[in-house]
Amino acid sequence: MTGPRKHTTGALRWLGRNRHTVFFGVSFMLLAALVSWWAIYLRALEMDQHHYRYKELRLEARFFASLLGHMPNPPEDLESLRGAEHLRYARCEDSGDLTVAMRPFHPETCLAPSEETITTIEREHRSKSMMVLGEGALSLFLILVTGWMFFRMVAAEHRSRTELRDLWSRVSHELKTPITGVKALLQTLEAQELPREEVLPLLRLALEQVDRQERLTENLLMGQHLERDGTRLHPRPMELGIFLTEYIDGLSVSLAGRRLVSRLDLPRGGKVRADPNALRVILDNLVDNAVKYGGDEPEIRLEAEVDGSWTRIHVVDFGLGFDPGDAELVFAAYRRLADEVPSERRGTGMGLTIARGLARRLGGQLNASSDGPGLGARFTLSLETEET
Amino acid sequence: MARIIVVEDEELIATMLRINLRGAGHEVQVFPCAEDMLEHLEHEIPDIVLLDIMLPGMNGDEALRKLRAMGHDLPVMMLTARKDAGLKVSALDGGADDYVTKPFDMAELQARIRALLRRNN
């Protein structure tokens, strides 16, 4: 495909993909242009009306000037002439542009609009102009604000659809990959006899895949429940030291050859208020994340300490880390900051989002910190210390 | 029989492919990432490449285009869990000879490999 044709095709594809945004964007621009044009038109109409009123006044003055010119004894007071209440006698040099037309044949005497008339005309002109300009500006502002809000809404919707498509793509990959391995293993075992020493490591790998799928399913369900705010947690005072010791002993998350080093600096009998199942899911996700992004470092640390009214649990890795400015971004749903992890350790990008959601539901906090890319990461779960 | 390169980072799938393809008499080499496979192609050209799409680092789609850009016209079969037509079109337009979605049937996969080898010969 040649250069210009390629560009045209690319532009047409882009237009096709973004047709709704383009359509509404152009519509709003047209609407804004229409309102601007309407305001300018009304303002021009008002200017015409303003000139017309002075013209009318001039005609009126000319009529009365002619009338007075034919009177042998013109009245002292113009108001005695019916219909001449807008006018007054003036010296010709003070009557402005009305001078020539409104000379009533009295030496150096002209007719001029009364001060009150001019003030009224100018006041009405100002107020109508202000009204037209104000209404025009307000309408334009409202259209632009609505357009901007609409654009943001469409952009958010588009982003959400992209994220959802991306999530389903990942979920589909994550669900199918373990099945592929297990299915291939079962088909192989059905078709041929393998020596036991060759089968056992394969079975272990297959079991890991099943565990991975189980964890994925749990995360998906938990994510869905959290989104609907339907997860019922049952927080109760629990002895954290005992819980963490049991958790580490029965760890269900694959460490992929890494070592989990724990340092529990907790007072004997020290308690927090939490739901054990939710706490297990939070820790599973944090440990799983540390394994995924732990780089080449073999060690992961799990630490716990009491800090005043808070009890903190840290999960620390020494791997890929992240830019300190991205500390909040790591919790964004469906986001992963690095794709350099092997696919058997990739996930749906929901683990940390779920962990933070659960931490908040327990009345706690979950925060992340890192000194920078390549310098590891620290995830801190803070739970309220239970008074004993 | 044939020399086959498998680029697959999932250990269990890679192992099962190796066992089955070796069982069928092929010579199999497995690489966990596309970069290693491309480096290997500078020294030795296999008869067919089975290439996973979702790989760490360079993905299968990029690797395929790079492989074609290097001037290799050997048959390449893409393996992926994704079924969307856009991805298939992109892979086939990029020079793939076949496209198999996971979870695949081992017998069907082997039949497709045989068909590709026949066509190439």
C-alpha cells in the first residue's frame, strides 16, 4: 500500500473507531457556533433598533420644528404641544446632529431630545445589549461545559470498554492456559505410558496450574462481589501472631522457588480486628504480587509490627519495584506496571485492587512504596490494633 | 523426522509438547522467550516453529514479523489462548502459516504439523 493511501486508510479506520466521539464533538462545535452566531445576530438587531429610535426622534423633531416654524406665537413650553414631550428647546450648538433638521425658524433655536429621553434610550440599549451578550455567553459556556462533560463521559466509557476487553482477554488466557497444560498431560497419559519418575514432576506442575486457576477464580468472584459491594465480611478480634504463623506454615501461594522470610514483631496476645478469610485473600495477593515482581532476588519478606493504634503487616520484595510516583497506580484495576514477568506468573491485574478493597472494608489501609525501578517494593497493610 | 522449535513460556505446556513431539519422532528444542529463539535462528534453521503469542518481553506477533524480516520462510504455527479474529488476522497477515487456539488437542496439533511439513516439502 502506498504512503498517502495508507494514511487515508489509517485515518478512515480511526474515524470508524471513534465515530461516536467525532460525531458528538462536531455536533457540539456546530451548536456552539450556532449559539455564537445567534448572539451576534441579536446584538446587531439591537444596534439597528437603537439607531432606529434616534432616527424616529429626528423625524419627530423635524415635524415639530416645521410646525413651530409656521406658528406666529410659538409656545414657551414645548410640552404644551401634544406629542412633543421627548423634545426640548436648545441652542443650536448644543443640539448635536439634530441642528439643521430641527430649526423651528427661531433665531439660533433648535429642538433637541430631552435628557430624560436620551438617558432612557441609552439605558435600555445598554441593558438589552448586556442581556444579549450575557445570554449568548452563558449559552456558549453551558454548551462547552456539557460538551466537555460528555466528551469525558464518552472517553471514560471507551476506557472502561477497553479495560474490560483487555480483562476478558487476560482472563481468557489465564483460564485457558492451565487447562491446556493439564489437558495435554491427560491426553499424553491416556495415549502413552510414561515412567513414574517422569510423571511425578508433571503432576506437580499440573497441580500448581489447578491452584493457579482456583486462585484466579476466587479473585474474579471476590472482585465481582466487591464491585457490587456484596461481600459480607465478619471482622472479629483475632490474634495476629498466631494467624500469621499458621498462614506462613500453610501457604497456598506458589513461591516459584523463592524463600519467604518472616519477622513478626508482635506483642504476645496482640490482636487486630479483621476477617480471617479476607485477611488471607489480601496476604495471598500481596505474596503472589511479590513473587511476580520479585525479579531475580530469591527472598520475600513478611514483617509485622505494632505502631501505636495501628498494626502493620509489610510484604517486601527486592525485585522490579516502580517509580515512587506510581504508588497509587499499582492499585488501579486491571493495570500492571510491568509485562516482563513470565506468563505463568501473570494475572488479571485485579489482585492488588481486590486486596485494597478488602483492606478498606476491614477499616484498614493498604499502601505501596518503592525507592524506584529495580529497587523492590513494600506493601503495607495497616489494621487497627484491638484494645485488650 | 523434523526439527521443531517450540517457543512457550508455560513449563507444563512446553514439557507436554516436547514429550509428544519427541514421541512422534521429531527433534524438539524449547525456548521460553522469543529473543532466545531468534538468536538460535542465526545458527540453525528448524523445519517448523511453534510460537506462543503471549510471551514475556517480545510477544509472538512481534517475533513472527522479525523472523520474516530476517528472511526466514520456514513454516510458523502460532499458539494462543485468544480466539479473537483480529489477532488471527494480524498473525496470518504477519506471516503465520497456521493458528491454533488453546486448549488444543494434541492429536490435531500433530496432524497440523504434519500438514505444514508436507506443504513445505
